[in-house]
Amino acid sequence: MSRLRYKTLVDRFAQEIRSGRLTPGTRLPTHRQLAAREHLSLVTATRVYAELQAMGLVSGETGRGTFVREIALPSGHGIDQHVVAADMIDLNFNYPSLPGQTELLRISLRQLATSGDLASLLRYAPHGGRMHEREAMAQYLESRGLAVDATQVLIVNGAQDGLANTLMATLKPGDVVAVDALTYPGFRVLADVLHLELLALPAAGLGPDIEALGRLCRSRRVRGVYTMSTMNNPLGWVMSEECRRRLIAVAREHQLLIIEDAAYAFLVEDAPAPIAQLAPDITIYITGFSKNVAAGLRVGLIAAPPAHLPALERTIRATTWSTPGVMSAITTEWIRDGTVLQLEHQKREDARSRQAMARQILDDIPCIGHPSSYFLWVPLGEDARADQIAMALMREQISVSTAEPFATTAHVPHAIRVALGSVSPDVLESALQRVRDCVRAFG
């Protein structure tokens, strides 16, 4: 087949999809059927679909076929699309807040304004934070079950900044990192920017398949493993202590660095000990105060083995240079006076209430999620398509995420993730009813 004819066929499909003549969800002919219909070789038919998929116009799904995508839906609809219109109900991104938090901030700013050391906040802080603030952070980590010396704690500009600094300090472009098949999109974005190769671990109950990790390490030179061991985002599972110890054993055998992301760990009461507590010499622990306190409080922390501290401090110096002085001061005071732990308790109760509401409203629709998490994973039926459901909800002014931003595999499951923590309970109730009706209509 000449290149001109091949490109003409691609262009024809593209024009029919963009014009709406081929509607979203349409199943296209199989590769063999297309080859026979257009008098092509099977290789060329496959190439046509591959180019359409690269253009974002179709999706090939193992065992199901090739389908026209919903192209009106923003690409990668998920965490990177969290800025929504003012009239949109945001069930896509979580920024949980409680009544009265604004007054807490007002009081703290007044207290800060009258403090005797206000001038110090106008100067650069040490690259890992002032020692009295690092001591407060170490005190806070004890409430998470992690005992660590303050000298091993580095203050950063939020958990995402902590992840970025950790990856830049410990890994090189081309390094291989094992990660859950469904994981936090922000980690995927960082890995892409830093040219890391992610290899997916299938789920095995409430955690990753540790045997699959071992097989992976025997076939590839894996440098690290990224895990949200306590409250995986988006599935909400919590790894058992037995699973954590098996993960540690594989990591020691194959000399892996464990990167433990604990952004949502505060939602789990009586959680197993952090991996960083069980294996402090090979684990870097990262968390922040955006979810448990407020999204605008851009303060996070890294707890790292001594061997990694110099590289981490160099990376902080090369990026943000200094800790966020005013925010760190407020966070430190809220740790010391018990405000952070009180907010965490209230948010656990709030999340439980919202999760129970969601389960009741969604009723017979299968869902996956922790009883006290701020998000819910909704796998879709055999014939349902996530992009169509997400687009239909957008037309009703409701924003949800598809599985695409979370998936680290070539095959993206048809599911939606519903964030429960960003709107008031009455708005959430109404929105969930519309989500239920939409899923049922397309299911």
C-alpha cells in the first residue's frame, strides 16, 4: 500500500471521528476485518489503528476490540485536570476542608504577627528546615508510628515536592521503578519528566503482588519500588504487616530503595507500622499537610536514612533552596498545640460519613474503597466506557476522573474514581445520585 493511501485512510478515520460521524464508543472493525475491507495487509491495518491511537482518537482494548474515544473529554482526565470551572462540581480532586479552619488560620496569623522571632521568617532557612521545626515534624511522625531522629527529617514544599526531590536525589534517567498497576498520578508525571521507567505490579488482595515483584527483579535491574502502603490512591487498600515484611525481604534481596508515600495515611486508625519503621535503612518516607490540614498549606516532609540525607539536601538546594518559612512556622505550632491531630480525627470522621453516604447512594453498583477514605473506585460493567460516563457527567457539571491517569499498564481498565472530599455534604449527595444514574444508564 502506498504511503499516500495509508495516510488517506488514517485521515478519513480521523475526520469521521472528529466530525461525530463515528460516535464515541463505536466499535471499529477488527484488524483482520479492516484489512479485508480495505485490501490491506494485516500489518498495515494494525499500523492504521496504532496511528489513530497515538492521536488519541481510538483505544485498543485487549479482548474487546478498538473503540472510538470520547475526544471532548480532556486528555488524562485526573489530577492534572483539577482546575475546574466555578460552576462545576468537583468529584475529581480531593482538597478536604472542615468548617472553622479559616478561623484557625486567622488566629495563627495574629499569633505569628506578635511573635518575637518574626524577622527570621524573612530570611532563608537551612535547606532541610530549622532544627526546632524538624523536631516538631519528628514528634508528629511518632503519631504515625514512625520513630525517627529530627536530623533525618527534611522539610519541603509539600509532599509532591518531597517526591520530586527524592526521585532526583536517588535515581537517574532510565532507572526502573516498580509501582502498583493503579497508583497516584503525580508520581507518574514525575517519572515521565525524570525519564524513569515504571513497571507495573498487579494487585493481590490488599496490596501489590510481592511474588510478581520478585520475578520482576530477577528479570530486570529494578532500582526502587514506590508504594502507598497505608491508603493506596485510588483503591484505598492498606497493606498488612505481613505483606510489608515480604516487600522488605524482596527489597533487601535485590537492593531496592523503598519510597513510601503516606499522604493519606492519617485516615487509617490503628494502621500497621510504616515500612520506614520496619526497614529504616532502605526506606524514604514522604508525607505532607495538604490533605490532613489544608491544600494551601504547602508543607511536606521527608524522613530518610542518613546515607541519603546529603543528596537530598543538595537537591533541595538546587530546586526550592529553602523551606516555606511562614507555612512551616504555622504547621509547627499546629503540631505542638495538637491542632493537626485534632483536624486529622475530624477528617477521619468526615471521610467515614461521606464514604457511608456514597455506598448507600450507589447501592448495587460495585465499589472499591476504604471505609474512611476520601475517594471511591467504581469499576464499570463489561459494555460500559469510562470516557463516555465522564463526559456525560461533565455535561451535568460534575467532574470525575477516569482510570487513565492512575494506570501504569498499557491496558487501562474502565472505571471512574470519585473524590468525596471537595464539596459540601449536601452537594455531594446530589452529585452522587447523578453519578449513580449515569453509571446505570451506560452500564
